[in-house]
Amino acid sequence: KHAAFSSTNFENILTWETEADIPPGTVFDVQYKQYGEKLWLNKRECQSITQPFCNLTRETENFTEHYYARVRA
């Protein structure tokens, strides 16, 4: 829940909060898309990850565009 981008030193990191009672071994999958696009794209390096963040800098480098991201547990 509460997924949000944070941008520091030209890096765009997606972070999210997890529930306090999250089961051990829970993994996350991150997807992103550019505003206006219909298809969500998988961030290959952020599939089946355990940490609550993902670096989407390369996928969101055009600062004049708007992007969406989502996380599934």
C-alpha cells in the first residue's frame, strides 16, 4: 500500500509499505507504464523480490512524461 516514487540524485525509486503481519516469504512484482499507454510492463529486475522498493530510473528517464507504477504481492 501507499506506493510512491521518490526522486533523489536523478534516480526514481518506487517504494511501498507492507502490512505488519505480512507472511514470511512474501514476494512482490512491479509493473509500470507511461501515461496514456494501455499495457502495463513488467520491470524484469523487480519480479519476485522481497524488498519494498524498486529502481525505475531507466524506465522513467524522460522527465517531461508522467508514469504510473503498481506493485502486487
